[in-house]
Amino acid sequence: MFKEGIFAYLENKLAEVTERYPLIKFDRVNHDRDRLHFLVSIPPTMSVGSVIGIIGIIEQNTSWEFKQKFPFLKRVY
């Protein structure tokens, strides 16, 4: 599912997240066939729970955007 173009689009979206939340750094992003893996650095001033909440919101918004931009994903899920 994560073909080169989709993964490049994802990297652009993560760059937008970093612009909005400059304290969150995505050190490494990798994927399997249908899973994403993030290595995220957060400052000691942020709680892990708050970052997980932010990432959850990002996942929801990005999922919707992906389905709009890549319609074949609607058939996959």
C-alpha cells in the first residue's frame, strides 16, 4: 500500500506537522506493507500522552486526506 508516491506525500505531511509543532521531531519514519513506524523525539517539557494525542489527530486528518488524494485506498480498507 505504501508505494513511493504515497510515502513521499506522507513525508510532506509530517513536515507540516513539524512546522506546526516544532518541538516534535520525526527522527525516523519507516513502513511495512500496511503499517507505519515512527521514531519521535519530544522535549522533556511535553508529556508522552500529549504527543500521542497530537499524533492521533494527525492520523485522523491524514487518513481522510489520503483517501481523497488516493481513491484506491478506499477499496483497500
